[in-house]
Amino acid sequence: MRESAAELGTWRRGGYVPLQPFVLDSRALDFMRGVGARLQKLLRDHALDACGGDIGKLADLAALSDEERWFVDSGRPLEEALGCLRSDVLVSGGRPCFLEFNFGTCLNGTTAAPVLADALMNTPLGRQMRQRNSLSARSFFAARSDWARTHTGPADSVALVGLAQEGDEGSLRAFHAESDYFAAHGIPCDFVPVEEAEIADNALWWRGKRYAVAVRYFMANARVRRDHMDFVVALEHATGTKLLGSYASQLFTSKALLADLCCDQRLNEEQRSLLSFVPWTARLEPEPVTRHGERIDPIEWAAQHREEAVLKPYNLFGGRGVVMGSAMGDGQWRETLDSAVREGGHVVQERVRVDSWATRYWNQEADSVETVESPVLLGPYSVEGADGGCFAQQPIHGEAEALLDKQHALSFGTVVSCPE
């Protein structure tokens, strides 16, 4: 199994190889996916209603800076921007809690989940488990290739557009694993490096080949903005190439929009019931909001409830900038909170008390099998409404706070379902 996934760079983070999957009853998995789909639709519809369908106004609500608004006038259809989704879910008391929603095609774990599932379930032990217990795992590659197929003609080629120097999951294997899957299922597909691609005749080209469809596989980070911004903007506006995952998706990922939804007093009873699966979230501003039926000041609540409060930037991803009050003392928390208020652009979210999950790993450094019992972050994927599998990561040591330590404390796992 280690050899099957070695090129991903997965084992660089702790060196723990999963020896068993996270098994969910199919009813529980279906329930989680159903709640997530309804919440994602509610979030999207609420955001569009709030801005009257004007993407520029939505960028205002999401508090995007002028430097971050370059894609607003591209006119790309939202359906093609928001086709891929991933929720961040923690389980508390056996109940799923949806922390946030990630829209777009550049999502963490989209390679690790299918590659690890295939590697684990095709070991001798994995095949035995699968046959005895009817275990199954949906592949993100399968769901995304089905989606891409709906946008291609028989002779059309798909480009997975990414950065050769910044491959997902730590290596270029991420790009090639998906492009190989597409090609094996009858969809001509190439990994197209941003560094070598060009826009000509209003379409994407690479090595003399024109692409009818492109899947965005990169974020517009600081290096991209410095070295490749002309290409990124041109790709966003190249109407001759259908772009799956345009940057409009990052608007709907903004935690500010989730906070606005949670604090909207106009929601009906059904919507409020659905939002009970989301921990209370509010903009970190001195404006009264409702929390569990009471009007409060979010800043004062956070100051007085350090153990229960989590701070998150509106528009950063992958856990960047997230601070848990339970991980620090009162003095440091007060300083951190004051700094976030001065800086602006943060939400406060109520902490989730997370269930632990016992899982067996092979510790490569110690050459031993170990049982890890700690919280698990689940990331169910949806592609055009279809089940795209589920991402999982677990701290090797510590509690929920360790989920933020991406350099040393996490290991990736495989999520499978079993019949009732």
C-alpha cells in the first residue's frame, strides 16, 4: 500500500500508513450527504438572494479586496464553477456537524481519497474485508470524469491545469493519477502546466493542442499572482474553453456568507432545523446577533467563552489562520481576539466537541502497528450532485486542536460504507 501511494507525498506528514478504513453504515453516510447537499443549496441560494444575483455585490459581502476581485466580470456560469463541493464535517455525539463548505475544483484530498481507497482496498487484507463485509468506496475520479463527460464532445480534450511545482498532495502524481483515469475511461485528457500553457484565439493551448474543457487545479496564491496572473485572468475570460471551477467558487466558500446565513432572523422553521447541523457562526463584529435564541455581542461572547470559541478568517482555506481558544491561555486569547477584531475579516464559530475514532496504523519509523484514538475530520465530496467519495484526516496525537497541525500531526485515511 505504501508503494502504491508513495509518490503522493502522503506519508511525509507523520509517516503513519492506515491499515483499516473508517467504516460508516450506508444509512449514516447517505444521511450525512443528504444534509450536506441541502445545506450547500441553502447557503448558495441565501448568498444569491442577499446580493440579488450580482456577483460584484457578493464579492462585497465576502469582503474581497480589490486585488482579489479580478474574476468578477468573467461571466462564467455558476453551475460550472460550483459543480465540485466538499464539506468539512466533525462528528459530535454521533451527529454530523458541518463546519464549512468548500466550492470549486481545487479541493484538498481529491487525489489522496481515491488513491488511498484503491491502495487499501486492493491489498490482500483489503480485498478480504471488502468481500466479507460488502464494503464500498465511491471514487472522486469517477464522479469528476462523469461530470467532465457531460461537457465534452467525442473529439474534445480535457486539460487539468495546474502548477508543475506545486502538485496537490505533494507531487505531480496527483495530476497524472486523475488524467490517467480520464483517459482510461474514454476522455482524452492531459495535465497542462500553468508554466507552459497559453491562451490564443480565445482558448487554452498547450504544445500545439487546443482544449475544449479545462479543470482548474490550482489556487491563485501569492506566487501565482506574481508570476502567472496574466495567464490566470486570460483563462478565466477565454470563452473558447469551458472552465470547470472558475474562481467565482471562492465567493461561496467565504465563511462570512455562512455567518450571515446562521444569523439571519428571517429563516423559516425548516431552514433553522437544517442549520442545527452547523455550529453557531457569526461575523466577529460589534453588532448584536442571535445565538440559541438570545441576542449577544459576538466579540464579548468570544472574550468570555474562550474554551468554546474558534476564530476563522473569512477567505482563507485549508485551516490557515484558524485559532481555537481552547489551545491557549486567557491572556494570549485576549490578545489574539483583539488582533482579529482590529484586522477585521474574521468569524467566530462555536467549538464542536468531537467524538474519537479508534484506527490502526503502521508507524513506519518505529516499524510497528499502533492504534490511534482521536477525532476525525470527514470531507464528503459531491460532483454535480453525485457521490464523489469522502476524504478523511486524523491527528496521530492529541485532540481536535491537532487537526490544525498539518505539518506533523495528521494522517490521511479511507472512508468506506457498509450495508445495513
